[in-house]
Amino acid sequence: MKILLRKKECYISEISYILGFNDVSHFLKFFKLKTGISPKIFRKNSLIIQFILPQFL
């Protein structure tokens, strides 16, 4: 699930259907319940870590 969210070319709605959720809102609620953050925020943070942070290391 988290690997798919790190791929910016996949829409969150597509990911939710790939994972078997019939409704995107169910996926959003499930993800936030399990991680404490929304998929959108997770994706944003992952992209920052992946592309910006290595420049400072």
C-alpha cells in the first residue's frame, strides 16, 4: 500500500481499487486509522524525503 502511494503517477483512487476497496472514502479512512495520516499527506512527505532530503545528506 505505501509503496503504491510513493509512486506519484498513480492516483489515490486507483490505488484504493487495486487494493480491493469499493469506495475511495473507505480506503482513506482505513489508511488514516492505521497510519495516523491521510494518504495525501503520506505521499507528500514521502516525496519530500525521496527527492529533497538526499540533497542535504
